[in-house]
Amino acid sequence: DGGITQSPKYLFRKEGQNVTLSCEQNLNHDAMYWYRQDPGQGLRLIYYSQIVNDFQKGDIAEGYSVSREKKESFPLTVTSAQKNPTAFYLCASSTRHRADNSPLHFGNGTRLTVT
Amino acid sequence: GNSVTQMEGPVTLSEEAFLTINCTYTATGYPSLFWYVQYPGEGLQLLLKATKADDKGSNKGFEATYRKETTSFHLEKGSVQVSDSAVYFCALSGDNQGGKLIFGQGTELSVKP
């Protein structure tokens, strides 16, 4: 079955450490996205990529970095510069990079806890 | 800029009750509108969508109509089930936004037997 795989499901880190969240899709989608979900705040866009080797900042990119070396993969690094990293992180993809009515397909998320 | 506002939750209903979750939006041009559902511990799943004014999206007994005159996309279901308990997100995708979605804050629904 095609889909989006995020790993791990739960991740624990000490403050000051960088951590990388994995996102892989086998849907042959061009566009991939990272969202952050906090209670009562909905989803906020961190970074997105419309094509391999290209990505753009979303609304809350500070303290995060991404790469898009392969179409299937879009890893997110949460750096020590991110002030409030504890959150639920969702990766998504869609079929065409400029299709406004293409739905997003989501992974099951990674819950990151930084202490 | 574009934005989405949903009614606040949590919403608690008895099984077989009628559900309405309000959603209004602000956008230039002609956005596409979506409802997504998130079950506990999971990602979001597309529930329904509408791409132009007066379109009605429907799926699994849920419906929403794209009302441009009131800039609304309210979600309704005639008879909810315990299995409908989840968080529901309204979202829009605007013109020339590269496929990005803007989400409302989500509305938690709890259905009691």
C-alpha cells in the first residue's frame, strides 16, 4: 500500500540536542510539507518542498531545517535554536506542486518531547 | 492574508444527534475548501472538499456546502456515531499558494453512547 511513513512515533531528546525526524512517501508525489501541531492552535506550516532540491520556509521555519535530496524523502531537523520544540510533527505530501485543490496525504506523525 | 476560523470545542453530543461544526474563512480569489479528520494518535485524513462556490462535498454521511456569500463551509452530519469522535479541521487552499493549506484550530468532537 502506498502512503507516508513517519518515524519514530515517539522521540525524546535533551535540550540543546539537534534531532532529525524522518518522512518517506511512496506515492510518487512532487510536493511535501512539514506541519507542527500544538493543542488549541491547529496546524502551522514549517517548511515545504515542491520539487527535489528545492524547498521554502513556511510560517514558523525558525529553528528548523530540511533537505529534499530525493523525491521520496523530506527529513526535518529540529535544532537547538528552536525555543519550544516539544510538539506533534506531521509530514504530508500532494500530487502536483501547484495544484490548489489537491488534497494533502498525511503521515501518522512524530511526537517529540524535549526536556 | 488568508485565514480560517472554526467554532471552539470540545463539542459533546449523544449518539444519533445532529452535528454542526462552523467554519468561516477569509481569502482573496477563489480558494478550495476542505474538511480533515484526525483520530487519536494519528495524522489527518481528508474527509471532504469543495472547489467552487455552491459545491457540496460529502463523505461518510458528512456534508459541507461552499457558501461564498457568507464565506462559510460548515460541516454537518444528521446522526453521529461514537466512532465519529475525533478532531475536525477546516482548511483552505488559496490561489497561487503552491498547494499549501491553511488550517483552522480544530474542533474536538466527543460522541457519547
